[in-house]
Amino acid sequence: MSQMTSQALHRLGSARTAAQWTALLFGLWFTVGNYVAGTVIWPGTITDPNGMYFMHLFGFIPVMVNGWHLYFHLITGLICLLVASSDRRARIGCGAVAAIYLATGIVGLVTRGDIYGLIMADTFGNGVHVVEGTGLALGAVVVRPRPLRALLRVSG
């Protein structure tokens, strides 16, 4: 890799905060992953959101969802992508989406059925929602430390 490319990548990475990276990465995870799931693995989820779809992830983890579940991920993923451009919006957006995921996961684990009477997720999926919500919440509150040279700089 050329020095110029390396410097450009360093600037790109250093210009983003933890909240922005969290929003961007979760946004990509939710949108791309669920677009593939909704068009390749379970193409009927887009046209029949009430239909039930089942598979064994990695050959042994049972996953059962409906189209509303995929819409939930697509919408929250788009929100994450939209807020990733600024630190303030990323923190607010990650915090809001984290609250939604944590509430959805906990409600699903407690009720063991349809969430809010609409979204179908199995126990594994509800656990994943709690983990995703926790990751988003951490990304919303983590503050990247300032470089030591910036702290030692004397204004003059």
C-alpha cells in the first residue's frame, strides 16, 4: 500500500468517532444482512411479511422470523446509516436504536412469542437483539480519548 493511500485511510479512520463507527457498522449489518436474508434466503418475507420462515444457521442454530422482523432490521439499519455522518447524531441515534433493540429483545425473551403482536423472533434471535442493543448503547457512550500530544499542547 502506498504511503498516500495509508495516510488517506488513517485520516478517514481518525475523523470518525466511536459512535459514528458504531452507527455505520450496525447500519451495514442490519441493512445488508437483512436485505440478503429477505431477497436470497427468504424471498417471501418482502411480499408476505406475516409468513413464517425457518432455517438452521450454521447448520444447528434454529432461526425463525417473519417479514416484519426483517423490516424492523432494515428500518433501524437505515436510521443508523443516516445518523453516522456526525458524532452528535450518531450518539443520539445509537442510543435510540439501542433502547429499541434492548426493549424488543427483553420483551421477546419474556413473552416467548410475537413481539408487540407483530415481529416474530425465536429465543436465540431475542438474545441477539439484546446483544445488538448493548453494542449500540456502548457505541453511543464510549468517548475516544484525545491524543496525548493534544493534552500536553500549551495554548499560546
